[in-house]
Amino acid sequence: MTEPALTPARRGRPGYDQETVLRRAIDLFNRQGYDGTSVGDIAAELGLTKSAIYHHVSSKEELLAAALDEALDGLTAALNAALEQTDGSAYDRLRTAVHQSVEILIRHQPAVTLLLRVRGNSPVEVAALERRRALDEKLADLVAAAVAEGAVRDDLPPALASRLLFGMVNSLVEWYRAGGPVDAATVADAVAAMAFEGLRAR
Amino acid sequence: MTEPALTPARRGRPGYDQETVLRRAIDLFNRQGYDGTSVGDIAAELGLTKSAIYHHVSSKEELLAAALDEALDGLTAALNAALEQTDGSAYDRLRTAVHQSVEILIRHQPAVTLLLRVRGNSPVEVAALERRRALDEKLADLVAAAVAEGAVRDDLPPALASRLLFGMVNSLVEWYRAGGPVDAATVADAVAAMAFEGLRAR
């Protein structure tokens, strides 16, 4: 996973680093919407002037791009790690992909929340949607491979199963609270158990 | 399910009825965000003047309230219909609730999409979130009852199972397309099959 690509020359103003600016910006984007957030709002949130913010970043869109890259890089790395597990079955790789995706989603929850709300209203958003679509296609292929080897039921269209599976994973951003009663590993186990074995008692 | 409660005295302008105004407003709210949509935008979308819109509705918030009521009334009716099935088990009622929820979500997709994006930024939104929370609690109770009767596995916390189950249901709003290759009944069957029996081949 790569670091968010913020303007490298503008580091080191005492009090705030670019990482802090990015975190606060992501929180504001999630709270009041990207379009409803100005650079002035981000500055006010940090107790800075607008020109002090421009010491850290060149535009609001740079912050959005860094946030979306963070989410997409994490999800891509998780999927690639699962796909590189070539000693097991497609089913093993799929189950690992589900587990890893839950962990990334929880570790990068604000950035992933922002990613999942992107509607394609700017070139940065369109590029993020394209990367997201490529991930979704790889996941659907993995589900189809697990169906083909006989490990996953074949009475559901694989594309539909894939959407429901990762719809369940992605729904975490709406309700998971870090520091709450349920930790990431418990959630990842529960998602995989429910998705693959189902809720019905055996 | 009740009709959206729009100002009753202002009906009947030729060309557009309140229902059309509401549908277009919901689409705009979903596309560009409620806060990012003005009454002027809604008027422009319909090719009307702002004052012509005020012939139909007294405020933007009235349209939001009508949309959120539509979604919540539908989901409440679906859940109540399932809970009134007293001849079966809690598991039967839960499975019916999942089925009915999927159908409501697909039938009222734009209004439910709006509901699921509400963050509590106004009294209307706070009231909608309270109604939504009450529904979530009833659903969690139903999952707990199905666990208690031994039909649903007891190794997942019922509150977590409930969140994942309806997280999967709600994720439909993000990708389901009316008129696409998968109809509502197929989706409802797939959601229930995956949630209760799991993806793993038997």
C-alpha cells in the first residue's frame, strides 16, 4: 500500500502535518459531503487560515484524491494478497479476500466511507469509480471460479452473489464503530461465517 | 402504507402533479445531495419557475419529509406484515421480513436510497433516524428470537448478525437497477438463500 500522494514539497509547518489535515478533511467530507465542504471549512476545523491550509495542500481535490487512493490502494492490496495464495482453492482465496477486505475497511473506515459515496461528479471521482469497478470485476471472477470448482452453490448468479457478498462487507462503514464492543477480527469472522455457512443453525 | 403528506390544498396545476414534483426532487437529492439541491434546482429540472414550485409544496424540507415517510412507511409495513405471521416460527417471520424488505427497497428504491443517506442534519432527518432505529431494534429482536428458538446459529452475536443481514439488504440501493437482468423476486430469493443457507455448496 502506498502513502497518499500529497504535494511533497509542502511539509513541516509546526502544529499540523499533512496527515492531520487529510484526516480532518476526510471527516468533514463524510459529515457534510465533499461538495458541501470548502477549503475554508477545513481551515476552520483546524483553527487555521485558508492560506495556512494552502501551505499543506494545493486544492480540496488533492485531499479527495489522496483519500480515495488510500481506500483503493488498501482494498487492491487486500485482494491481491488473497489472489496470490495459489496453493489453495478459489474458495480459499475468496474467503481470504472477504476477511482481508473487512480488515482494510475497518482500518481505513473514513477513507472507504468516502470512496463508497463517490458518484462520479469530477474526473478524480470518475477515476476512482473505474478503479473500484476493476476491483468488483476481479471479485466477481473469484466468485465465479469458486462456483466452477464446485465449492460455492451454483443456483445463484455469480455476479449477484458477489454483489451481495461485498454489499454486506461494505455495509460495515455505515455502522461499525472503532473502539465499540465488536473488534475487527470478530466482525471479519462473522461476515465470512454468515456469507459462506449462513445464519441457519445446522 | 400512507400517501406522502404533502400540503393538501395545493393540488392540480396542469402539467405537473405533486407526485411528479416529489419524484424529480428525490432524484435530484440522490444525485447532488439534499443540502446541495435548492428549490430553484428542482424548478429548473421540471422547467418551472420557483414560484410555480411553491404552488405544489411549501418548502424543500416538505419534499424530504414526504420522501423519508414513503421509505419508512413501506419498511414499517413490511416488518409489521412479517411480525403478524403468528402461526409460524420466529425464523419464518425473520425470513419473511427479509423478503418483504427487499421488495419494498426495490419498489421504493429512490426514497430508500435517500433514507439510508440521512445523517441527522435537521429535525426532519433526526426524526427519520429515530424511526429507522426503532425498525432496526425490532429486526434485531426478531433475530434474537430466532436464535432463542434454536433456528439461527448462536455463535454470532444477534445484534451483529442483524446488522450484517440488513446491511446486505440495504446494499441493494447502491447497485440494483430496475429493468436490469435481475428481477425483484430473484434478488429477494438470493438474499434469503445467501443469508440463511450461505454461499458454500452443500
